[in-house]
Amino acid sequence: MTMMRYAEALNQALREEMHRDPSVFLFGEDIARYGGVFKVTRGLMDEFGASRVRDTPISEQTLAAMAVTAAMTGTRPVLEIMYADFVPLVLDALINQAAIYEYLWQGVQMPFVLRTQGGGGAGAGAQHSKALDSLVAHIPGIKVVAPVTPADAKGLLKAAIRDSQPVVMLEHKLLYNQRAEVPDDLDFTVEIGKARTVVEGRDVSIFATSRMVLESQKAAELLARDGISAEVIDLRTLRPLDLPAIKASIAKTHNAVVVNEGWRFCGYAAELSATIMDHAFHELDSPVARVTLPDMPVPYSEPLETAVLPNAEKIAAAARLTLS
């Protein structure tokens, strides 16, 4: 085990997989010479050369189409889209190509990874702070992962690169400097589709994604002061969902709060709430509570941004209301 930052864990995963499989290559805006806007790809061009770590023009639509073609023709591309706010530009390639070609054409595989950074809290304004989880998780045939710990960042990225289907990896810009121990094993991966119990509890289950897992842990500490035992589940994978883990937690607590940094209306939290109602309604003592971003752009002003983002206090308040 080695102590490292989230960004370093991603870098290590990319390096290890590029050594393991010569068909893996990276491309995106400013990822080669500059090392990526968050330095995730720092040093990789020097190590593997400009043919495997490629800087590109600013044309997200073109890059996504290139990733689809490269994946179909025998390589494993890892495409970085600089900020999740620009993911709508690649939806045609995801929806009309990557997600369906395996269905349309027998024997075709689509092993490519799309990495992107989202979320608020950095004072980046409305154009660089979105969490568009629901857009990509809505697409059948696309796997979506959102690691919160450095170890999961490494393990899920390695699993995504090895997967035969397209995987979107949602990274939160405030997580890159989080530090924790990461396994050194070259074959270490985290299974896509498996949730993680972060905090054991008996009174209410809090299901969270990405950075909201950290806020949910803080909420559990606040609730514990009131004698409320909250269980925190890090979904890790947004699609496919770990339904057994969700159902097992609700069977124990009989109350549920879902937390996601995306918008409320038609958001990922709405789908998660509906899924819980479909599969665990008989176990619930109260309606599922949602904690999300309001249906509005993320403000540039730091006090206003802090006011609208989901946080530990809002999550704890939702849990108390559910229990009441």
C-alpha cells in the first residue's frame, strides 16, 4: 500500500494499464505536454511517447467519434473530456454509436473509457461546475462509475480500461487532492457494479455518489450526536446499480435518503428513488428523501455556491425528517 493523492492514483492506473496492454492509448485536450488540467496524465507522454498520449484540438464531438472508431478497430482508447459540462457535445457518439453498435453488429466490442471532471465547490461558475450524472447513466449500454477514494479511483479506472464495453468515469474536481492508501498490486481492480458500505448503521440508509459520500459521512457523524445511527453506502457505480446492496441496507434500516450533486428534476437521485420504490417499497417505513442541487445554474459567488450545493447539514436534516 502507498499513500497517494486521488490524481496520482489515476495516473498510476493509466501507467500500469499502458504497460500491461500496448493497445491502450490516451487522448484529449492538454493531456500530453501539459499533463492534463488536473495533472492526472503528468509524465505519461515522456514515458510512452506522443503516439500513445496525444494532445487534440478542441472538438469534443470529433474526439468521441474517434474513440468509437478506435475501439471498434482493436485499440483501447481513454478519452479525457475537460469538464463534464462539455459531455453534451459527445452524446451523439455515446447514444447513437457506442451504446448500440455491439447490439447492431454481432462480434463488435466497444472497449473505451471516457474520463471527465464535474461538480461544484471550486468557484468555477455555471459553465464548469455541473454534475451531469443522469445524462450518461440514462443510456443503456454505457457503464458509469464515480469513485470517491484514491483506491477506488485506481481500481475502477483499471477495471474500466479492461472492460469490453464503453465506460464513463465521473471524477469530481474537489477529490483530486484527497490522500489515502492505494494498493500497489498491478492486478488490483475494483469490480464495476459493486457498492461499498462506508459506515454501518441501523436507523436510516444514506446512498451517495462521488464527493457526496464524504458529505454523507459527515452527516452520519452529525446524526450520531442525536442518537441516530446512519448507514452510508457509496454506490461507486451509477450504472449498473448494485441492487442487492441497496436492498440489504434498506431491509436493515427501513428508511432511505439519496444524495446526488446533480439537479433534482429528472436527476440521478430521482431515478435512484424510483428504483428503491420499485425493489424495496415493502421494506420502507417512510418515503425516500432526496438531497440534490436545486434546479438552477451553480453560482460563481462562493457564498451562494456554498448555499446551494448539497452538504452534510442538508443530508442530516433530510434523514431527521424521514425518521420523523
